[in-house]
Amino acid sequence: IMPWKPKSICSYPGCNELTHDRYCRKHKREVNKERNEMNSKIYNNRWRKASKAYLKDNPLCVHCKKEDRLTPATEVDHIIPHGGDMKRFWDKSNWQSLCKKCHSKKTALEDGGFGNTPKSFRG
């Protein structure tokens, strides 16, 4: 049985709707649409080529490596989330190779997925 979680106010600016998620139903759709539009513009063919080359040069998951596990990396992660900042997006010193599991876990912690409270990053 899942533990009961109290409702909280939607994180969308100016919205006072109570929800079990980060955003109410209306704003969840809106935020996802905005995010998908932004992602389709920046995660393009140029990114796919660059990340593929990066993974070729950095083939192991850095998080797993710290735990003495050798896991093939499948995704290039932005260490500090770029938030649409293209300078940070293309800064290779802000990239790291991660396996799918580690990348999903890190992303969920950062953006509030899986019921987590979003972490704020400086950079």
C-alpha cells in the first residue's frame, strides 16, 4: 500500500489549485508542452552527433564507476542543468556519461519527478 501524501499547492506561478503532483492537471499539460517544444529544438541532430562522440570517448557511467561498478554509459548528462542556457548546454566541461538508471535517478531528483522536491542548482 502506498503511503498517503497530502495535497500541496500547484507550483505554477499564481495557481492555488491543490494537487498530489508538482503541478495541477491543467498546468502539468502546459509545462510538459513547453518543455517538449524546447527539447525538440535543442536536442537535435547536432546534439545527437556530439553526444554520440562524447560517449565514444567516455564509455563508462561516472556514477557507477564511483561505486566500483563498470557500467556502459548510454546518455550524456548536463552536470549542472542548462535550463535552456545554450552556453551551458554546449559546455563539454558540464557533460558526464551516465547509464540510463543513473541518469533517470539524477534527473528525477533535480526536476521533482517521482514525487521528489526539486533541487535548485547554482552555476
